[in-house]
Amino acid sequence: MWRHEKQPGYTLNQPRTCPENCDHFSHAPTDKLYLSNKDGLEWYESSSFARRGFCKFCGSSLFYQMKGDENTAIAAGILNGPTGLKIGKHIFVKDKGDYYEINEDEPQIARY
């Protein structure tokens, strides 16, 4: 249902930064994002600077867009596999749970 051109890495958002949306995300240029079916897609203006795309039937978080940004964050779990995605960086590591270990080889950003 959703696809994008393969990117070199996706962002791993740490669980405590956004409890209602703790998915792994891939980013793609918005103009390269292809949606084969938009019937269930709804957008919610979640703040003055961003909006979220979600499934109006089940409530699953699908997309995140910062206003003025050329990219769309895509919940990696909605992509049909195999995706070939690799972790590119970890964000909000300052807020990660103590049960969560991060490979030191991947970039880490305390706050985004």
C-alpha cells in the first residue's frame, strides 16, 4: 500500500519521546512518496509546526510531516518487505528507556 524510494537509513525514535508514536521511521522526499490508496489516510495538525498522517480505520500512525520540510517521515513498519533499510541514526537518546541498548556505531542525537 505504501512505498518510497530506498533511503540509506532510517531514524530510530526512542520510546519515551512520543509515547503515542514510538515507531521506527524512514524519511523520503515528499514528492517521491507514492500512495496506491489514500482511502484510509487522514491528517491531523498535531502542533503549530507539524502534522501526522494516520489510518482513519484503526488509528495507526503512518506519517509525520514538519511544515516547510521537503521530507515525510514514514513509519517503517508499514512498508512491504524486504525494505533493505538500515538504521541511520537514533534520536532523543537522552529519553531512551534503561532497557534499551544502542549500537555505538550508529549516530546518536540527545534531542532533535
